[in-house]
Amino acid sequence: MSRPMGAAFRVTSEHGRRVVVAVEGEGVGQGSGRVEVATYDLGSDVAAFEAPKPYLHPLRTLSGALVSAYRPHDHRWHKGLQMTVSHLDDQNFWGGSSYRHGEGYVPVDNVGRMRHDGFAAVEVTDAEVCLAEDLTWVTAAGEDWVSERRELRWHGLDVERGTWTLDFATELRNVRGADLRVGSPTTHGRPDAGYTGFFWRGPRGFTGGEVVTADPDAPAEPMGTTSPWLAYTGQHDEVDGGATLLFSAGTSSAPVPLRWFVRREPFPAVNPSPAFSEEVTIAPEETLTLRHQVVFADRAWNRAEVTAFAAEHAL
């Protein structure tokens, strides 16, 4: 693959703490020539109640505009873009209080963590960056329940169009020795709260933004629906203009469909949930595989532009 004219990926790292992916080249960063588009933080400083785990923040467009939120006051465990599970049997790898039917959200000593065990591979070229990471999901009691192989790929640089793309894939192998049930607050009795899995929390300026799916007749906030892709557009604080995040629902090895958890109010959030309204069971030594993609576009696209890009890239 040849690199795009005038732009290339660059990587710096701080051992055991974070990896920073930048784009350098003409037309990037409003003339500065360099933007750190994604920081992959390994979560070493995250408080126990917030479920320590790796996360992507800050996330930026090629102009340098911020498109992620970190520890907002309403949900301190929301950190940019994360892989996270709200209900894994009785354990909470999401962070914060746990939903209990009839009680609401209550603090429980069940908040787990995801331990970074190391990078199995790191590949960097001008055109793409690929990380393969091994992690272990550890319960509040210190038991290893999940062995994860995670792969992240930064690619798709297009300075003229103002886009870059992140691919995210994970294999979650059950090492508990008994069935694991992946669920959500909705599977536990709370309607329209099926969040679990790959989750993005947007900046406050994106509150009330526009959501577009493949269905032109979908509601403004298509909670719990299925669609091969979903775009969220919003307006920036601090700098002029807006941006679009185009999420591909991707694939799940589970026999239930991926459904969208999406909010515009009171905050912006998108999650292709693998267990929105139906639990997914992972048998001992079996693996749940999930693949997702996010395109970061440096402008607020309209429906025609989103649809054309999705068709061009077979989303």
C-alpha cells in the first residue's frame, strides 16, 4: 500500500503507559503539519472504581479538533473510545455503579479491570499503524476470566477528504472454567440501556448532534436498531466547524445481531452493542470475536456524503 501524498503516520510511545499515533504532512493541523490523532492509553492510572482498562483519548481529526471526552462529571468511567462490558455475569468491567433490577444503579464490589500483558506486534509504515495487544480481564476478587487478543489498525489517510480510519478487532476467550454471560442493563431489566462493548463518548460540544443510519426513515436517536453503519455529526467547541464519526457496526461471532446504543442527549455516545437486549454466552475456552471500524472526518457530512462514503467503502 502506498502512502497518501503529503501525509504519513508517525508513532511515539511511553513504555507501559501509552502509544501516541500522529499524522504529519502538508495540509495537516491547520498549517502546523502535525496532529496527534489518537493516544492509546493503557489505563495504568485509572481509579479502581472506574474499571482500569486501555482507552483511546484524546482523539482528533486531521485539523486537530477534539472528538472525544475524558472523565466527564456525569460518568467518570467514560474515557474516549474503549472496549468495555457492563455486565459479565455478576462482574462490571464498565466502571461505576452496577444496574440491579428494582434497585437502579448501586455501588457493588464487583468492578473488574483489564490488565495489559504486552504488545505481541507493533508495525508502523507511512500508510498504517498496527498494534496487537494481549490483555487479561481480572475480576474484583482477582480471578482471571477473559484472555483477550486485541488488534488496532490506523489507516485510510486522505488529507484532501479530511479522513482517517481506525479498525478495532478483539478475540475474547473465556478462561474462567464456566460459562460467561455478556449482558447489559437492558438484559437485566432497564429498557433502552443496552450498552456494552465498543463505546465512544463524544465531547460536550457534540451534544444534540445529528445521527444518520442506512435507514432514511430511522428516528433521530435510533436506540436498539440494527444498521450496517451509523454516523454521528457534531459541532466543535473552541474552534469553528464540525466533524463526523462514521461507525461500522462490524461483525460479531455471537448468534445475536449487533444493535446500536446511541444518545444525543444529555450527552453524545455511540456503541454497537453485542448484547443490547439478548445475552451472549461464551462457553469455557470458547471465544467471542468482535470487529468494528470508525472513520474520523474533518467536517460535518450530510446524509448524501455519509451514504456515498459508506457505499464506496462497502460499510
